[in-house]
Amino acid sequence: MAETFYMTTPLYYVNAPPHLGGAYTTIVCDTIARYKRMMGFDVRFLTGTDEHGQKIQRSAREQGIAPKSLADRVHAQYEDLWRSYGIRNDLWIRTTEERHYRAVQEIYRRVRENGFIYKDEYRGWYCVSCEAYAPGSGGDTPAPCPDCGRETEWFSEESYFFKLSEFQDRLLAHYRDHPDFIRPETRRNEVVSFVEGGLRDLSISRKTLEWGVPLPDDAEHVFYVWFDALTGYISGLGFASDTDRFEKYWPADAHVVGKDILRFHAVYWPAFLMAADVPAPKSIVSHGWWLFKDEKMSKSRGNVFSPALLRDVIGVETLRYFLLREMVFGQDCNLSIASIVERSNSDLANGLGNLLSRTVAMVGKYRDGVVPAPGRADGDADVRDTAARVIADYVANFDAYRFSRALENVWELIARVNKYIVENQPWAIARKQEEAPRLDSVLFHCSEALRLTAALLAPVMPETARAVWTQLGLEGDVADVRLDGLAWSESPMAGRRLAGGDVLFPRVDAKAVYAKLEAELAASAPPEAELAPTIGIDDFAKVDLRTATVIEAEPVPGADKLLRLVLDLGFETRQVLAGIAKYYAPETLVGRKVVVVANLQPRRMRGLESNGMVVAASVGPDDTPVLVGFDQDVPDGARLR
Ligand code: MSP
């Protein structure tokens, strides 16, 4: 039976869809899941949404909607985003699901029965953005948030406490006995010193908050959102709902998280589980932050890139490659569009794309599209040795979460083969009959190296791997190749007809990317937030808005923005000039219903009188006018109020 591997992303807050920094955690997990499947593991990969707590309740209130409606909307946006990024999770948990409520209450019951809960009064400072308590809760002076440094809010209320302080020794022993529990090593030291510094009991319930899972024995309280959300890792697997699956895959092999939420995962979570007699996860794998100009990307700083925007401008495969290649896992990394373009052109277009198109072209030209058997192989051993070393290094690096090194390994092979082509000059030896066995060997080596490359790329760039596989004329799905058995071999490439296809990565021009980004950003700019000064209903009543039908429409000579319209208001017809000529062809307007400010002072433009103003929404940075419409027929002259 295959070894199991259970891995999770964090459960994302549903106040808004993620920025690129946030999406990184899930992209990394998807890559690991694909790699583990190709290594023969029986993988379960969970992602989900963290839908309760003060942060969500407050966001929903600000938007004037129920928290569940906000959660539904943003959850759907997550689903779309993950699908478009090729994320193939097996499991999904929303913390508003009934099976999750059951799991949270069950864990709590066990913790309480084991004697780790007591009731007291919480008095202290709290960061709503991180949903975190700020220690140093003296009273008068707000303690800054220990995680993000933001200002915190005071609260004091009756609360149930978890005896976290009793777990200091057990946690330290756990870290000592399981050296791989916190990855990478540097992060482990941070956590150990935090716990050595002493642990305070943790308030795990809130009385003044409505939006959460109620305590089973005191429904006036809801759970602290981290107690609730962390339990998602087991409720989503089947704890308290699908015991067989839970028992098969728990404990989790890896919870992958950003360093900002490591403490919750490496301290609180194992302590909750120990207190409930549930085994702790095997490892917490923590990555660094994506920065923009050396500052953490975060919504509150407004320096974020939208993953949907970058997907549309740059493409998912290039982004997945960039994110995994550029960031040294565990460390922070700056994101710049210039470096994305640079990697796209050098690594993808020149390196990989070029090797594939050259190979397909040469096999086409010299061997009618069929890859020959190796022939006379002198001087090729180095290519085969490089391939063998690259595969071994790649696996070692992937297993140690060194994705950027693993990708460097793949590009060592690509670079070696590109160089090998130059060394062997196939275009020159093709002219000499006696060199035919040599040429066979060169063409075979290029093709086989590409087959191995496609398999090695599949976890990171699944669609690109598939495209290379198809161009090589290989059957089946590259994702089904076993990486643990991957090795240089004469079959299946010898004798294979290459299918060829489109250029994988056309070179991109940085200027064109910037222009496209700016255009997309401008188009998605939020509407103006500042409202005009408040008016009374009497002021509004002074504006006489009427429905009308356009009966004539024509350009105004000499004015490229204006149209002359004749409008039927039911009780009269009148001429109105409208600045919509760039956006509406006159003939499309005749017969159309519009709304007009009917009591506006007449004014003359270009020698013509305008008797009123047609109303339109003003959209985007160029204030594109969009005419008002009705969802059913209305008579002319009806007043809008
Ligand atoms: N809801 C909690 C997690 C609960 S898990 C039981 C949460 N959600 S989050 O939406 O704020 O964060 C999701 C992921 O995005 C986390 O792994 C977080 O570390 C990551 N990132 C957010 N900003 C980031 C960067 N700028 N760079 C890299 N990852 C960062 O936390």
C-alpha cells in the first residue's frame, strides 16, 4: 500500500480574495502535492476558508451584508482563483460547515474533560487584523500587535481559558524529539525561544462576538477564531464525520504556512491537540514573505499584486515557475515585474522553449520527424551523467522544500543540452554521410533529455510539462510518470515520431507587460469613494429626472464628442446635446430609452441649444459614459425619484 501524505494550506480569511503573496502558500502546496503524487504517495491535499471571527464580522458590517453572504461571495472567488491557477486540492473545508462545528465542539469537549479549560475574565489588547492577543496587557497604553505591529483594541470580558501554560515542557520536549517538526531550521529556533520564554494561558472564547462556533456548554460564547480555524485541518479530513479517512491520513505530514502565522501552528495547535489526546502533526513548514520594494506585501499597505491580474497579464505557468524559482523557500523575497520578465525570457523562452523547438526542428529536418535510436554515442556520457545527477539532486532538494534549487537543477540539464547542441553542430555533421550515427545520437540525447525535463517540470508547471510531453509525441499523462523511477532510457523516445507544436514561450517585452498591467489596473480601479456633500430630500426634489425615447441622433459637425439628440418626453420633444459620441454610434441610439435632467438651464454649445442633460454612469479612469437602462418598459416622461 502506498504511503500516505496529508498536507494543508492555511484556511484563508474571507474578508477579501488573496493577493499574490497570500496565493503563494497554496501554489507551493499544489506543487508539493503534485510532486508527492508523482513520487507514489497516496496524497490528500486540503485547502479552505476561515470564515468566522471579528475580522470577517467587521468587514461584512462595513459592506452592509451578513457575514455568511460575504463568506459565500469570497469563497466562490477563491474557488475560481484556485482553479485558474491549476490548484488540484482533494479536500476543501469551510469553517461555516456543520461538520466543522461538530469537530470544533468535540475537540473542545475533550480538552475540557481532560481538565485544561477554566472560566475567567479576559482583559487585554487584541489585533483584529491578525485575530491575535497582544501580550503586555497592562491597560492604559495599547500594546502593539506582536505579529503585524498595528494598533490593537482593548477588550475585557468573561472568557473560557485554555491552560496553555501547562504545555511549555511538553512542547519543548516535542520540538526536541521531533527535529523535523518545524521547517526550516531557522524558524524552529524562533519558536523554541518563544516557548522557552514562558507561555500564558489563552482565552479561547468570546462573549461579545456573535460570528463564530458556539461553545457546546455555554452558547453565549463563541470560540476564538484560531481555536475554530485550526480545527479545520482535522474537520476537513474527517474528524467527527469520516473517521476512516481521518484515521488513515492523520497526523498531517505538513501544514504549510507563511511565517506570520507560524506561532499559531507550532505552539497553539499542537498544544490543543495534545490536550485533546489527538496526535500532533508531523511538521509545520513555514515560508517567508513576498515583499514589494522591501516591504511585506499586504492589503493594508496597499502594495499588493492581484493574482488574477498577473495571471491575465503574465500567465499562470510563468508565474508558478517564477514564484517557485525566485524565492529561496523560508526567506523573504522581493517581487518585481522586471524579474518576472527576465526569468520568462531567459529561462523559459531561451532555455526551455528553445531546446524544444530546436530539437523538434532538427528531428523534422534530418530524420523526417522520427527520433533515431542513439547510434554512435561518443562524448555523450556527460549529458547522461548530468541527467542522472540532476534527477537525484532534484529529488533531494524537493524533499527538503528547496524548490528553487530543484528548479536550478532542471535548468542545469537544459543548459547542458543546449550547450551540447552547440558543441556537436548537428547542422554541420548532417552534411556528412559518415557522421549519420553521430547525428542519431545527438538527436536522441536531446529528445530523451526533454522527456526527463517534462517529467521534472510537471509539479511546478503542469501545463507546460503536458505541452512538452505532447510535442514529444508521448502518450498518457506526464503527471502519471513516477519520479522515483525516472531514469535515462532508450525507450520510449527511440523510434518515436515527434508531434511538434507551437512555440512554448514567446519572448516578452517588458514595456508591453507594463503597458498591459497599467491598462488592467486602471480598468479595475475602484470607483471614487468620496461622496458629494449631503443634501436633503428637498434638494433632490429640485432635480426633475424624466424618462425619454431618442427619436433622432446625429453627430454635431466640428465636435467629435457631441451628439445631437431629439428626445420624446411624452408631453413634448426637445433637443439635447450629449457628450457620448465616442462611445455610442448615433444609429444605435434611435428608439432607445434614456434618462434626462429635464429642468436643467438650457445652454448653447457649438451654436446649438441643449435643453437638458442625458444621465450616464461614469466608468473607469476615462469616465466612459454608460447610459442608464430599465429592466422593464417604462412610458416616456415618467419621473425618477
Ligand atoms: N486565516 C488565517 C489562517 C488560519 S489557518 C488555520 C490566515 N489567513 S490569511 O488569508 O491571512 O493568510 C493566508 C496565507 O497567506 C498565510 O500562509 C500567510 O502567511 C500568507 N501570506 C499573506 N501575506 C503574505 C506575503 N506577503 N507573502 C507570503 N505569504 C503571505 O492567516
